[in-house]
Amino acid sequence: MRSRLYLWVPLALFAFFAGVAGYMLTQEKDQFVESAMIGQPLPDFTLEPAYPGLPGASKADFAGGKPRLLNIWASWCLPCIAEAPQLEALKAQGVEIVGIAIRDRPEDVANFLGRYGNPYTRIGGDPISEVQLAVGSSGVPETFVIDSKGVIRYQHIGDIREGDVSTLLAELEKAQ
Amino acid sequence: MMRAFVALLMALLALPAFAQDTMPPAPYAYNQLADPRMEAEASALMHTLRCLKCQSQSIADSDAPMAGDMRHQVRSRILAGENPAEIRGWLIARYGDYVSYEPEVSATTWPLFAVPVLVILVVAGVLLRRLGKRRNDAGDAA
């Protein structure tokens, strides 16, 4: 009798794996690639102004004083339009937001800011996604909380929705 | 008819919704390195790095702008004298093991390497026992 039961083991194993595979198929795929740079200092970088209206951005702009947001965006990115009001709200709370415009043209940047508002104190232009890769960002928009020592503390992937504003404010508070 | 025309017009107007940037690709996105040995090194590496925007392709296979920018990083770093392992390490430090198609032994991946060895050992053990038994049986019969 004992040997008979033994025969069912392969079928049970197969059913288990088929079950797991079936279950995983019903699960939504996580498309986000998180940055492994959380807790690491910002890499060294210096970017030219993305358009003539504001200065460019460099690592030095994050040194000292207070935590800041690093917003990675682009004028050709639709979710970036969606998050514009939330960036305004953060700015209204006194948050300093440094922008990095990915693969963008000065006239497009100016046009975007004219239409959807300008929450930035600086915007660096990153025409070959160099700094984006250096901080471990894999898309636009993404927002990083940088503490007063220039260390990356938190990453928000995708557009900032209304509910995310308080989370970001709390993360900024934590990064004091 | 008019309705169809308006629909077509609106669909055309909506095309910018799918627009990506209009910037030219990075210098080394589509240009090979002059030195064939360096280019071979870069190419081998690019085939084992994952495109982050199009997650089932390597950066060598993808036309996504970000994949082009990643190829530029790989080629310009090879040109600057970095070796492929360093460049892979640089990317893994930013995106985790996920970015590499070449699995490395780590806290989460060691079973991948240990299980085959274990299975081979078990199979070898079973085989040895069986063969040994058969030899004994044969010996008994003789």
C-alpha cells in the first residue's frame, strides 16, 4: 500500500507546479524596475540648462540645508502632464524641486512649462539619459527624495497622483 | 462618410500621444566602435544586458531610445578602458540583478546553481546503489 501512494508523488508535484504557474498568470506583472541606489549618495553629475529660463543642475545643488526632490521628466511624456499639478502643490508647500529633462529640446521644455506651470528651481538637460541611468531610473516621470547630505532616500516611480503628495512630504520630512 | 473622415482626422491628430522624443540618438547608440576588438567586447556585453523599457529584449536588440542611451554608455565606457565586468557591475549597482541576463551567484540565486548539482548527486547515488545491487545479485547467482 505504501508503495502505491508513492506513485502519486510525481502527479502531485506536477499539479503543484501547474497550479503555481496558473496562479502567476493571473497576477499582474510588476513593470517597475526599482532603483538600487536608495541609500547611496547621488552620483557626480553636471548638466547644462535644459532651456534658457532656469540654471542647469549638478550634484552640488543638492548639498546642504534641506532635502529636495529630483524630478526626472520630459516634455514628450504624457504622465508628466498629469503630475504637473501635484508638483505645483509640493512647491506650494515649500519643497524645492530640481528637474532633469530627458532627451528634450529647449523650445519643447519652454513650451511645456508655459502650458503646465513651472515648479522647478533648476532644470538640467540630459540629452543621452546619462544621469537618468546613473541614478537607476528606468523611465519618466520618476521622482527621488534627496536628503540634505545628497543621499538618495526614496524613489517614486510613475506620475505623482494626488494621494502621493502626502507620502512625498512625509519622506522629505524623514530625510531632514 | 463625414463621420468617418472626422474620426480619421482625430486619430491622426492623436498621433503625438504615441510620440517619443525627437532627439537624435546618442553618439554610440547606433555607431560601432572603430576598434573591432573593442566593438566585439561591447557587443557581447550588450547582448546580455536587459532593456529596461522593453523588458524581454537585450539592449542590443531594442530600438527604444533608452536602450540606445544604454548602448552609448557601454560603448563609451569600453572605449574609456573599462572592462565588461565593471560595466555590468555599474549597471547592477543601479538596477539590481534584473538588468543582467547573466545570472550571478547571490543570496537569492544560489539555489539555481546548487539544485542541479544536488540532483546529479542524488541520481549518481541511486545509480550506484542499483548497479552495485545488480552486480551483487549477479555475483550471488553465479
